[in-house]
Amino acid sequence: MTCKFFDEIIEKKHTCLIIPHQSPDGDCLGSSYALSSFFDGMGIRHKIAMNDLIPLNFAFLKKDNMLRDEDLLALNETFDVTLILDTSSPDRVGASQEVVDLGSKVLVIDHHKTNTFFGDVNVVEEASSVGEILYQLMGPHMDGMDLEVAKGLYTSIVTDTGEFRYSNTTATTMRVAGHLFESGLDFGSINKEIFSNKPLNQVRLKSQIMADMHLYEDNKIIIFSASQATLKTYTCEMYHTDGIVEAGRDIMGCEVSILLKEMDTNMVKVSMRSNHYVDVSEISLKFKGGGHARAAGCTLHMPLDQAEATILSICKEYL
């Protein structure tokens, strides 16, 4: 996999602004960290736009060059290129349009099949993760694998493949992971940080939300709800709900697992996962969302109970 424009960034030392998607997960955080570390090694001046809270289990990916929109704009800097990672459409970009426009050109690097190709240049490939794509793009420019780059790439891949359990894991994915292991990466410590280091309040929150799950269609559809009231009860942020929708998919007989996240009184973010035959990206597209066949999301501008009834009605049509 090659991209002449990406090669040009390296050869001409273009200044860059890296932007992940809203509500950052392991893929966009890991790939942003990997690309930033790669740019460090290449001597390329760059910043990362980061407006959301970074989940505690990804705190090891924080960098000093991560800045909020207002801080980036206050610098009065411009960039040759804005690189938008792991983002399928403009409404999912993790920065304002004013910040995106700080770059003269926009390069989108993504792996979602619902990508709208909204960049000036688009690298959209079928892959396990953006980390896997970046591995291919950066490879020709690296003499050996830098450990910080490897840390970001591994985080990206291991999270978006569900620890190499999901169907998006391919032989290429495993070959890339093998190379990362050979670099001397301490993947055991990274796995522990990501998957086995939960604060007690998060565990209690997850237990409560799972205990209150709603089952439909002979347990083929499972819906979880994370209300602001429940978050407040357990002193949690919305990112503490990570992993709940995947846990629903693990329940025997479940085809579609849904997590409804109440962001505001009339705004609910929907995360969906499926097991075998329901293409949840098609459902998400009905609400201007997107994603993959087995993992997708969208936003509904309505109260939580109405959002449940709305998404349930559509999901039933796909069983």
C-alpha cells in the first residue's frame, strides 16, 4: 500500500495537524500516537487536536503536543496538511471546522466502508484498523521499528480486532502484529493497561448497566442504556461504558448488541455490534451514521426512551 501524498509529506517535511475522531477509542488514539511518534523521528513539526477526555486505560498514549481547539487557534499557526484518522465523515471529526482548516490540504486515513471520502486526498482501505494502514504507509520511511511507533500501532490493532478475536483479523493483521512483537515491544504491559486495569467505579457502572439490559426477539437484540443519572451515581464519565456493547455480543443467542449513551436530554449516541448476519453499518446509515458491518454507530436527537424504541424498530427489520 502506498500514497504519493503521504510520501511527499515525509520528503518535503510538511508541517502537520493530526485529528482523531470524537469520543476517541483505541484505534484513533493508538494511530494518532503512532503517527505523531513517527513524525518525531522524521523531524516533522506537528500537533494533535484532542478535545475529548482520554480514557484512563489509554492514558499511556497522552502526548504533550495534544491541544484543545482553543489552544491550537491561539497559537496562530497554520499547517501544510491536516491528517484526519479513523473518521468516516465530517460530522465525526474530533475538532471544529476552523481547526481542520488550519491545514492547507486534508488527508483522510480510514478503514470504514461507509467513509464519504471527504478529504482532498483519501486513503481508505479495508483493514483491521488505521494502525494497520499506517504500518504500510510508514514502513518504507523507517529503518527498523521505533518502539513508540510500535506501541501506538499495536494499541490500534489489538483494540479494533478485539484482541485478535473479531472477523476483521486477517493473515496480514497477524503478520503486522508479529513484526511489532519482534521490535521488542512489551505488549503484555500494554494489554494490562488497556484490558485489565479497571477502576472500581467503572466495574460497578458496567454491572449496573448490564443488570438493567433489555432483551428483545428471543434475546437476539440486547439493548443497554447509559443515562447521565447512572453515570452520576457511579461518578463516571461516558468513556467508562467502553466494552459494554461488546460484552452484550458475547451473550449466547445475541445477534445485535446496542448501547445507548445519553449525551444530553435530546441527544443519544448509539453503538451497535452484530455477530453473524446483521449489517449494522446499514442501520447506522439510516441515521447518518456509519462504520463496519459488525460494528457501527450513529446519533439520535431524541430522549433516551424514544431512541430505544426507534433503533429497536429498525433492528427488527434486519433479523
